[in-house]
Amino acid sequence: MRSCTRRTFLRQTALAGSILLVPGLLGGCAATRHAIRQSLPDLQLWPLERKLAQMLLLGFPGETLEPGSPIDEAIRRYGVGGVVLFDNNVDLGVTGRNITGPAQTGRLTSALQQASELPLLIAVDQEGGVVARLKDRYGFPPSLSAQFLGQQNRLELTRSASDDIAATLDEYGFNLNLAPCVDLNTNPANPVIALKERSFSADPALVTAHAAEYIKSHHQRQILTCLKHFPGHGSSRADSHLGLTDVTNYWGREELIPYRNLINQGLCDMVMTAHTFNTALDPDYPATLSKATIDGILRKQLGFDGVVVSDDLYMGAIVQHYSYETAVEKAINAGVDLLVVANDKAYRPDIMPHTINLLVELVQQGRISRERIDQACGRIMAMKQRILRPGDTA
């Protein structure tokens, strides 16, 4: 499906100081990637709107990229940082999404990447097992759950299973897997983690070991990964997709150990925040909106200086308690660099211009600093560039 001949040249951006774009920029032909040595664009020359666009990872409906559609406009006109693809989910009432079969998916990701002047993140949740958007019923290879792999506790099996996932993602045009889940399986009745077989184990050392194998498999194919859900969702009694999830009485500091270990091993590309509430960490805000949690714990205590990505800002835990405007402002000021708007349960066609206009206003009012925007955009561009360099991967 993927080949050098299929990958057309991405258009060189007209913005001064930007990086030169080449075929297969974020995936595919190893010979091409090995020859690439790029320098980061001079972000100081970018207009504010361009930087803000890089800070969005958008979902959208449809199996094709239609000219003039909202997502086409988001890519071509605004220069959105990335997209996230989904399949249909009857349980969550999500229909009309993006993934129905291998050939269709490959055509869609190719069209998305070709439409973008700058490298486009094309993300998917392909953890394995229950949480897999590329399902075998659509014609993709089957995958094993983290829980099964942890129970077997054979690192070579985890590496093999992860190799298969990474190969599938590479073949069909994805360059970011929103996985692995490094939540500890501390509550066997957890509706969103344990009961969906998303955790390797309750043992942080075992979680670290298996997550490391998973990440290394993806890095071999220069696919970015994302540790989730910080600072830990495994102890929760509720599903943050549906509403407020308070873990104050259940969360333990051992849930930070896999993050610390993987950051120290240089295996952490990106961290996704949880929409969990913990008064012991922040008496006012859930993790995604909490500066004490993101800047205080993840940045300062654990030493992570890479990209922090939010979980979907339209999940119940956020929208039931905060306006979109408040959530965006609080998340960025807390330290989130990349905002996820899945745009699935409540589709808003104008979400891209609405968010850009909102952020411009927040910057102009001094409620978000330009320095914070430069920091976030710089982290995102550095992360995109890092996967061009095989020597930087495990």
C-alpha cells in the first residue's frame, strides 16, 4: 500500500525559514528518511495564527478528503498540526467516521498528507485488543491487548505483537499512535482501563518493561507514540468519557513510576493527560487543566520537556463542567501543547476557525502569553522533526 512512488512531494511552505518537505517525510521509505537532515523553522517569522494551528489535533467525519470540506480547509488554509482518525463506535454514539477498510484508509491518509504544506501528524488509537481503530473486522490484522501481553509477561511476545501494530500503521500512513497505555491495573473493575484490557499490569516495573518494547517497535518504523493517561487512570472508578472522574481516594504515587522510567530511558515522545480529578494534586482542576499536575509534576518533578497532549476536550469530564473557551485557556496555561478535539460526539464544522479566533483573542488579551505559544509550537515542530532521524530512535 505504501511506497515511495505513491508519496508525492509535499509542497514547500511559502513561510520564510520553514523546513524543506520531501516524500515520505513522516513515514515509509527508509532510504529517503536516512538522507534527511533538517533544521527547525524559524518560528519567530511565523504569524501567530500559524503557530496556533500547529497546536490542534482534529477529528472529522468522512471516509474521504473532500475538497472544500472543513477538514480540507483546516489543513490547506490554516495549517492544522494533525488529525486523528476513528472508526464507528456504537457504544459512544460515534458514526460516520474515517476507517472502514485498508485500501480506503490508505487513500485517506495519503490525501491528508498531500494536502498539507508542513508535516501532518496522522494519529490513531491502536493500543491493541479492544482499543483498536484498525479492527480485524475491517480487514486489518488482529492485535493483542496489553492485558493479555502483561499476563503472558514475555517481552519477546510483546515486541512481536507491537511490531505487527507498527507495521500496519506504517503501511496505511499513520505516524502517531496514541499508545501505549501505561496506567496501572490497580482497580480490576475500572470501566475504562481494566475492563477494556488496556493495562499491562498493576506492577509499574512490568508496565515499564512492556511499554518500552511497544515503543521501540514503533520507533523502528519512525512512528511516534504517546504515554497515557497522566498522572494515572488505572485506579479510577468511573469513565472520564462520560463525566467527572474523581480519583482522590484511590490514586497512588506509584502510578507515576512508568512515566518516570520511560522518560529517563528517552522513550517518551509525548504524554497525554487524563481528565481525572485529584484534590491531593490540585484542589480546583482536573489533570488536563491543572498547572500543578502538568507543570509541577510532569515537567518539574519528572523532567519531561516534550509534547503534552490533552485527551479529547469534548469528553464528558470536561464539557459537563467547563466551557470550551475555559478548557482551552486553562489547558494551554497548565502546560498542554497539543489540543485534541475529536469532533465526534458533537461535531462542530467550524471548530478550526473558532479555536484559532478564540486563541488569538486570548493572546491579545494577555490571558495566554506569546511565549507560551512559541514554547508549545516549538515542542511540536521538534517532535515532528525528530522522527526524520533514525539515529534518534531506539
